[in-house]
Amino acid sequence: MTDLGAYAVEVMSAYAVSLLLLAGLVWVSWRRAVKVRRALEQIEGPRADG
Amino acid sequence: MSIWEYANPKKFIATTSPVLPWVFGAAGLCLIGGLIWGFFFTPEDFRQGSTVKIIYLHVPSAMMAINAWAMMLVASLIWLVRRHHVSALAARAAAPVGVVMTLIALATGAIWGQPMWGTWWVWDPRLTSFLILFLFYLGYIALWEAIEDPDTAADLTSVLCIVGSVFAVLSRYAVNFWNQGLHQGASLSLDAQENVADVFWYPLLVCIAGFVLLFVALVILRTRTEIRARRIMALQARALREGVRA
């Protein structure tokens, strides 16, 4: 583990906040993409829109 | 072949289907590689100590916060001039990505500012214009949600995007305009004397590439979702009309 010295809390919290926000954004975007795609498939049939 | 062919929703989905996994993969590689490189394999700065490692998140996210709005501006102008629905939907799709980038820039900036400046926040030109840009993002998203007719929503949000562009530009150049406040000038410069040292610059470059690729991947994914959601709305409206006629 790299030594962050006196600023360990600041650096670690900056990384934690950023990575959580990025992971949340990807997860929400992916989940909605799957949900909407399935809903359209139910209406039109699979692979209707490519 | 014209670029406007990709404004066709079906063509957009067909073209982006094979590309999307590669863009996500490249984004993941650059982000993970760049952050590991910067976090574990770069030295401390002689003045800022280990807090310099926050640069690998703060600078790329701040860049993308401004560039996302610039992309939304171009897409909005295309909508207003040429009325291509994909461009309006792409602008809508980019807004939540931009708001998260702005939030990361604000949060990491505050966390970095506390030990370096002795304060989490100051009403400095760059910080203030960034906060206003964040509020514009929220307003833009809220306006899309508030208006039922999609074309009216696209028109009004496009106008809001043009107005908000003033703050996107201010966020970038506030330090130069007012030449005051705590925030330093640009970390990146073509002038080798002004640019960050090479040991920080190369991993930072990889992280910037990662953020750009992640933005592109998310906007493509979210635009495809918006196109499908719009198609569902159209089919439901058609079914309703036919039901009323019958």
C-alpha cells in the first residue's frame, strides 16, 4: 500500500467519492438500458430495432 | 455518405451496437490503468504532498463537466436547426453524465482545497461558475422531465443549454478573466514550463482518455435507451389512438 502520509484521509475519500459516483452512474445507465430494451422487445418482438 | 444518416434512430442503434462494448472496454482499461499508475506509482509533490494524487480525478472530471455541456450545446443547435431527434436525445442523454462529472469535480476540489487552502469552499470565480454550471445541469434535467411534449421539451432545453453555455465558458476561463481567487490557473498547458511535471502528466493523460471514453460510452448507451424509450412512447400513443378509433 502506498504511503499517503498526513493526507491519507483526504486522498482516500476523494477516490472513494469519485469511484462510487462513477460506478453508480454506470450501474443506473446500464440498468435503465436493459429495462427499456426489454420493454420494447415485449412490444415489438426481440431484435426489432437492431 | 453523409454524417446526417446517423441521425436516423435505427441507423444510430445499428452502427453503435458493435462499437459500444469496445468503447466501454477501452474506457475501463484507461481508467483503471491510469488511476493505478497515478495512485501507486507516482511520487508526492514537494508542496502538496500526496494530495497531488487527487489530480487524476479532479482535472479529468472538471474537463468533462465543461466538455459535456459543449457537446450538449452542439447537439442542441443541431436539433434547433435541423430537427434531428437523435441529436436532441443525445443532449438529454449527456446531461446526467455531465452532472456527475461536475459533482466529482466539485467534491474532489473541496476535499483537495481543505488541506491546501484551509477551507472546503470559497466564492472564487472558478468555483462559483462551476457551482452555477452544476445548477444549470440540474435545471436542464428537470426541464426535460417537466414537459410532456418531447419536441417542446427539446426546444426549451436547447435554449436553456445555449444560455448555460456562458457559465460553461466562464468555468473554463474564470481564472483568466478575473485573475483573482484561490484556484490556480490551468494545470495543463502546451507550454512545458506551465504544464504539470512529466511524472504526473503521463498518468493524467491516460486518466483523461479514460474519462473521455467513459463519457462517449455512456452517452451512446443512454442515447440508445432514449431512442428506445421514445419508440415505446410512440407505439403506446399509436395503440391508444387505434383503441379510441375502434
